[in-house]
Amino acid sequence: MLINRYSTILFLLFFYINSFSQIKKFSSEVLNHPQEHAKEFEKLFNYNEVIKFSKEELPNRVLLENGYVKSAIINPKSWKPANNKIIVTQIDIIFSKYPKNKDFWITNYYDLLAERVKAILAIDSTLNSPDFEWNLVLQTEPNNEAEAKNMFHGIAITYFDIKNMLDSTTEIDESFKQDSIYFARHELKVKNFIRSQGGSEDSIVFNVFERHKEWKNALVVMDWTGSMYRYGAQAVLWHTLNFATSGIKNFVFFNDGDETPDEKKVVGSTGGIYFAQAKNLERLINTFYLVGKRGKGGDDPENDVEAMIKGMNRFEDFDELILIADNNSCMRDFSLLANLDVKVNVIVCGAKLGINPQYVNLAYYTGGSIHTIDEDIEHLSTQVKDNELKINNIEYKLADEGLFTVKYQQQALRFQSCNEFTTLVPLSPDPRLAFIVKHGGITDSTVYKVLGRHPLWDNSVVVMDWTKGMYVNSAQAVLWHKTHQKISGINYFVFFNDGNNLPKNKKRIGKTGGIYYQKSNNIHSVEKRFDYIIKRGNGGNDIENNDVEALMSAANKFTKTNNFILIANNQSCVRDIKLMKYLNIPIKIILTNIDGPINPQFINLAYKTGGSIHTLNDDIYNYVFAAIVESNQTLMLGGTEYSLNKDGLFEFKDKSKNKTNCEKNNSKGLLNNILQKF
């Protein structure tokens, strides 16, 4: 009896799986009795109107003609049954909208539509599939029956060659096609695709991108399994509608292993990952069908992290990584999280009943963010109180392992299936930075320790002296950011090398140049800038630098920044110190290479801007300078006295200590045209 029951279960399971793999778009019941199933039948199509359907011969499109109010196909041999080398993307059934009200059509609309569908399926039964959209195209031009008879009536099948799509390295220039007609056609195609996948009642992805138009040079990684098609396609729709200003550069699709059996899926090597450039809409949209054809996901857990890692390796230079995630699925490869050294912005789809803690941990540990249909949760580390975090009425607590779990058991039940995929080992990022090792390692750890003392410096821009002797010191800011991603408030790094390779006699105050910007989100991209900027220039033999020009340039570019941090070389002079009176922002100066007294130029820069100076062991805030000035006393720092001169600037009280001869740059005279660029 037990054996029979077991056999029955296996049979039903096999029947279910086999039936699932052969899902048909149109049932025999609907096609044979279309009038009785009219509403159900119409929902199987997207409805489009055109003035007149173009019969122009297009590559990868076949036209099968029926004729006016007829269903038999006149040229059936024009279509050879679909094979494994091509993928159909859409089928259009073309009518004339005459009379304008189909209730007055002589031939019953539903019967004619059903007969035309049956005619094409008789030629190729594999087309009875929900993997692509079926469209009704009604031509509105005819005003009488004679005009209607002269219109094309039939079926258009659009497809592409898989071989061409798999060659993902091919560059295709579509710029000559990108006019209003081009975008309108692709907009309609994406909308039709979304409708064919159930519509977009939940427009979360579109809304998030609409709220974050500042996301530039973005890499979008999206779950392309089953019910997630309509969500990922919203990103492509938004990109299409905002093509001229969209910051999306590349897409990564993942389907969790193509058709790999679930028991053979290996963490980190599951596969089913595909790439597409955002600039090529035709190829991008065709990728929808390719990835769906190759696999629909199989079991519940998916390979999100593997897809992000492979996307990062393929498209190295990006500033934003956005993951479009299925909140109702687990990340099988969550244990790979420590391999991500990039901030991840997670758009969680299907999160009405709470956000899966795996995605909370993903955003938390990468210093990223979580986005729902109407809310953006950023800087999660700053919202943690007493080791607890509340998001959308769900409370999470930090477990001993350092990962968030749902606090209340009843709410946690919904996500308990993900527990087996969530590593219980605390995640530690790689504490090394190859660049620092290559350049001799850290001898002066000032930068790393100062940033460690001030984790609350949020929304920060770090301006770094990138000249000889400062590489390892300045790179510590990147190292600290890398090893403290979840709490780091550094948004941008600004490098300055004092004019690239500009000769000393051509360096002009305020116009020296050699200033570079890099968003902090992608550590790999930041590291790539290291050697690039060195090749552009290393400061030469000049002991003077353009610190203030770099600060002014950063302040002009990043206007909504809370903290500007300058990593400075105490052994160099600030050539453009005269410009400091034009800085209207406080400058926090991390001062390195202090071998003797502090250079008074940096004291004045901190004092005059309302900023502060930070050394290996001390933090000297502006109120100290202000109090000294108000009491008309001398300033004592590190055993050295500084007094105010007639211009109200600090200088060595003992003139013999001025061994760097930086004072020649301190004159208050300044040509007005220096600042025209600012």
C-alpha cells in the first residue's frame, strides 16, 4: 500500500514537471470555442493600433498572408518550423479595423482570430508558447471595405539567430537608427513583453529608477527567472524612455543555471549568466528571450552573488551596481558575499510582507541600500540601534554571527527556508590592498587611524595628494573604506597630482590641473585609477602642490557633501594657499609625513575654512584656533609655537624653523581672473 502511494506521488510529480515544461499559450478549448471564452481569449494578446502595417522586408521577420477576412495562409512555406538555432520573439496577427467597431464585423472577430491562430500552429506547433508575446495589430487607416481589402492581413513572425546573440563581444553601432521611431518601436516592444508576462501592477523597479536619476555609469544585475521577467523588463523600459539621460551602461541577466538539474548546481559555478550593453536596445531586448529560453530557474534558491561577481568581472568600470532581486527566493550563494567589494543597491521585488533578511545583510555588509516601491533605505549601519534594525514594520536583530535575522519568530517563518544558505561565519573583507603592498607597505598609518577614529564622517569626499611620497599614505583612505564598507561614509575620492606632467614654469595658481574624480562604490575601479593617475603625472621634483585648487574643484562638483577631507603632505608647500579665502566649506585635514613641526600653511587652511587638523594621535578642532586668536596668545602644537602675523595668519614664532620656505606663497595678493573657472 505504501509502495503504491509512493509510486502515485512519483507519477504525479513527473506529470506535473512534464506538463510544466510543455505549457501552451492557447488551449484547445479556447481555440475551438473562442466566443464562449471571449474575455479569456483576448487577454492572451497585446492590443496595438497602427495607421497602416508596413510590409517592408525586414531581416529576421517572416510575413504569412491570410487575405481580407480569411484564415488560410497563402504562403505557408515561407515559414520553416522553429528550431534550436533561432528564438521567436513575437507574433503579430494583423487585421484592419473596419468597421471601427468590431461588433459590426460581418465575420465574427473571435472565430476569425482563432482560425488564424490555428492556421499558424498547424504549420509549427512549437509556436504555441507563452515564452514570447502575441500581439493583435489593428490598422486604422481604412474608412470603407474597398480600402480595407487593399491592406495587408496576416501574420508576422519575428525571430533572431541564437549564434549571433551568444557572441556577446560583438559591438554593434545603432546610432544611425536611434530616432523617435526607433525608440517608439522598442518602447512598445518592452511594454508588450511586460503585458505578456502579467503586466506591471507593481511598478517598483520603474519607480526606483525614476527616483534615482543620479545613478550614473550603472551596472544592472537582474533575476531573470519565471515571475521576475516583468520586474526586470521595467528597468529596460525606464532606460528606453530615458535613453538620452539614462545612467545605465550594462545589464546582467541570470536564470540560475540554464537548465542545469538542481542537484548539480554548484555554488559559484551555477551559470546561466548573460550580458548586454544598454546602448543596443535591439540586442538588449532579444536577450530577454534568449535567457528565458535557456532556463527558467528550476528550484527556489538562485545565484544572485555569482551573477554580480561575473558581471563585475565582465564590466569592470562602473560606479553603481543595482541588483533587481526576487524577495521570495533565497540566494544559494550567499556565502560568496565576502567576495563583493562593491556597494550593492538592492531593489527587492515582492516584499509587501517584509524584506528577506538575506537582502538586508547584502546591503548592510556592502554599505549599500535597499529600495522598495516607495522607500529608499540607505546607510543601514547608521540606523542600527542596540543591534536592531527596523525596516517596513519588520524588526531585525544582529545575531552573534554578525548577520541580521528577523526578530520575531512568527515573521521569521516566512524566510526560514533561506537559513541553510546563509553562512553563520562572520564575513571579513580582504584587509589587503595590492597597491600598498607593491609600494612598500604602510610606514605612516595616520590616514587609516584617523578615519578609524571618525566613523561618523558621513557623506564625505576625500581629496588625496597623489604625488611622489604620498601614494601609500593616501591609498590608506581607500583601504579603510574597503575594510569598513558597511559603515564608511566616503562617497567620492578626488586625486590630485599637481598638473599631470606640466612643467613647473607653466603651473598657474588655480589652473594647474591634474585632478581626477572617482566614486567610491566600486573598489576595483578606484584601484585602477591609482596607476593611471601616476602615469599622467607624479608631481615632478616640485615640493609645491595644488591642494586648494583640488579642494575648490571638489567643492564645486560635489555641492551636497557634508565633509571634505584633505589628505595632505606636511613636507610639501601649498602653492595656491592664496585661494583659501574662496573656500566657504570646512576642511578636515589629515596631515601625514610629520617629521618635525606642522607646516603652518595647513594650520591656516584649517583655521580660515572653519575646519580641523588630524594627526596620528591628535584631533585639533577649529575652536582651538579661534580661542587662541581671541585671547591673542600663541598656538602650541607638538612643542612648536605659532603666532599670528599682521595678515592674521599663523606662522612660526621662531623664524628659523621655516626650513621649507613655504611663506613665499602666503601673500594675500591675488589676480581676480584666477577664479574664472570656478
